[in-house]
Amino acid sequence: MYASYDVEAGLPASYEMNEKVAREIRFAFVRKVFGIISFQLAVTFAVSVLFTAHHATRQWVQTNGDSLLLLGGLSGIAVLLAMTCNPGITRRYPHNYFLLFFFTLCESVCVGAVCTFYDPAVVLQALLATTVIVAGLTLFAFQTDYDFTSWLGAASFFFWGVFALGLLRVLFWRAVWFQIVACVLFAGVYGVYILIDMHLLIKRGRISFDEDDYIFAALCLYVDIVGLFLELLRLLAILGGSEGRD
């Protein structure tokens, strides 16, 4: 009938127990999301290694690169739109896992195809740089008390501005300085999104991912990490002189 009290804390023992259970559920959710992301990145890494390390496969991919990028990109975008516009589908087991795996496979094909057009040494440098940056941002997100979820609106607005800059980079401007600026801005945006999504994941701010949104949370962080890698790859290639200059 009455809840017992902790004399030292001055709070009901049931309240502390509920808090402990809530933390354990959240930690289990975080571990699950990290496990899914690890699998996604492992698939992407394996496909990229296959495309770049196997000579015959590398040549075939380079010959058919445009078709692979178009097919993989459009398929990935279609799945991404389906999952973001219909969040309920990301909670429906096992359909959510099938969709996420298909999206991961599409992204992996695109990333692998892109990597074949760069020096393997530059690809390795980009991979190491991405690993260090993501690890650093993750540790920072877990330690800081600042609420990066408050940046969500501004980051979304800034992303579309940088996206417009990216269109200019692809369609019109090919000057080296412009490419470098665009790469740095894109990499910065992806870095901010990693911090935001990490805080949504660990429930640090006012808003957070629901425990049932493990697929969507993994999807967001995976896209952030892959986007960061691709921008760093392009940036390092430009700085190393292996990217075409006009």
C-alpha cells in the first residue's frame, strides 16, 4: 500500500528502482544500436575491400561505376525515404531488418564503387581519420553535459545550405579551393550530426530516440559516418593531388 523509503536518500526505494531499470533499458538500447551499426560498417568495409583489393573486380566496377552508383544510389534513396516517411515500418520486425540490410548493401556498393577511383593509400587514410574522429566525437558526446539536440533545427537548415553548395561543386565550380571548402563544410555538418544523433541515442537532451527506434537510430548514425568518410576521402585526395584539378 505504501512505498518503502530510503532513509539516506529521502526518496522512495521504488523510485530508485524504476530509475535503475530505465537506465538499464537505455543502456541495452544503446548496445543494440551500436551492434547494428557495427554490422553495417563491417558490410560496407567488406564490400569496399572486395571492390578495391581484387584486381578483376576493381576493373569491372570502374568500367560499370556509373551504373552501379546510379542503381545503388536510387535504390538506397528509395529505401531511406520509405523508412523516414513511414517510421512505423522501422519498428515492424522482421521487415525493418530486411530494409536496413538492403539499404546498407546499396550504400556499401556505392561506397565501394567510389573507393575504386581513389588511391588505396588515400582510402586507408580516410578510413583511419574517420575512425579517430567518430571515436573522439562519441567519447565527447558521452562525457559532455551540453545538449546538442538543441542544434537539430539549425543543423538541418545549415545542411541544406551546404547541400546547395555541393550542387555548385558538382555542376559548376571545379576550383580546388572551392572543393576544399565544400568538403570541410560537409565534414563539419556530418560531425555535428554525429553529436546530435549520439545525444538522441543516449537520451542526453530534451528529445531522444524511443527504445523501439533502434533501426532508425542505427540508420541515422550510419549515414552520418559514411557521409563523413566520403567527404574526408575526397578532401584527402584533393590535398594529395590525386583528384583532378582545373
